[in-house]
Amino acid sequence: MKRLKFLCSFLLICFFVALFQDVVMSALQGFNLGYNLAGYEIEHALQSESFTSVSLEPKYNAIVPTDVNQKDGSPLLIVPQEASLVVFRPAGDIDAEASWGDTALQVFHIIVSLLICGGFVFLLVVFVKIIVSFHRSQIFDERNIRRFRIIGIGFLVLALLGTIYNGMELFFVNRAIELADYTISARFIDWDDLIIGLIILLMNEVLQIATQMKNEHDLTI
């Protein structure tokens, strides 16, 4: 049991460190990028439209070095697979071209983004409750079974929302940008959240069976 408590404590520490690295640091980097973009827009009277984490595929199979290795001067080929793209237009052009349909899509896109963020925070809270319960040696608890089920179903919902979000992102970026040497693509289905949700639901079934066996064993004794 001491080993379980140690693992739970270590998992919580790693969880919050990873959360700080992924969320807080990403937010700081995004704020810094947005601040610099705002200064550039004001200085040059431009308006920008940003697309993050865009997947790129080369259109041509020919190998053409695009840079030079500064260590020895050898040719260097850079093949970006994921990038953030920023489109600059004269101030007012983006709003002038927006129709009611575009505005509705943008609002729906924001709503889906907020639902994903809110759902992710909610699942994190439930996950922390499970770890704390395990640390207190409350493993075979009916509340944990419900929590695992909530997390599993939540990840399936996030997979659906993520798929919708990816589809809308691909639509927006392909409508605004066309590159000469790369094709803009995206993973349409959010397989990561889908697989995680199914694995957690499977773990929930195992925990439920184990809890039932423990309860039957306690009654027998």
C-alpha cells in the first residue's frame, strides 16, 4: 500500500509539472507571439489572421536543399510537418469580406473551442479526485467507478468536438491560404482522445468487476 501511495504522489507531481509546462508555458509563448504581432500590425497598418498547428505536406518529391548547415556549410533540407501560419492583410479587409455565414461559423468555432477547454478542465478535476482517492487507499469505491466512466465518456465527447474543430480549422485555413510548395492538411478525426476514452472505459469495466468481486468476497467472509 505504501508503494501505491508513493506512485499516486509521484503521479500528481508529474501531472502538475507537465500541466505547467504544456499549458502555462504555451500560454506565455502565445501571449508573446500575439504581443509581437499586435506591434507589427500597428506599425504597418495591417490586420492578421492566425492559424496554429497546421499540418504541411510537400507537393513535390524532388529533394532541394533549402538551408545551409552553419557548422560545416553543407546543404540542409528542412521539411516542416507542422507550423503556425499568419496572414497579413490591409486593416479592415478581413472584416469587410466577412459575411453573416462567416460570422456564424466563427462564433460556432469559438463555442467549440470553449467547450473543449471547459471539458478538459473538468476531466482534469475528476482525474485529480481519483488520484487523491487512490492515495487514501479508497480504490474499490463506487465513486471511482463513476469517475472513470465520466472521464471515459468525456474523452469520447472531446474526440467528437475535436473532430469538429479540426474540420473547421482545415476549412478556414484552406479558404485563406494556398502555399506554392506545400499542401495544407490535418488529422480530421481526433484519434488520440477517442482511443484514450475507449481505454479508460475498458479500465472502468475492469475496476467495476474487481469491485463486485471484492464486495462478494466481503459478504462471504
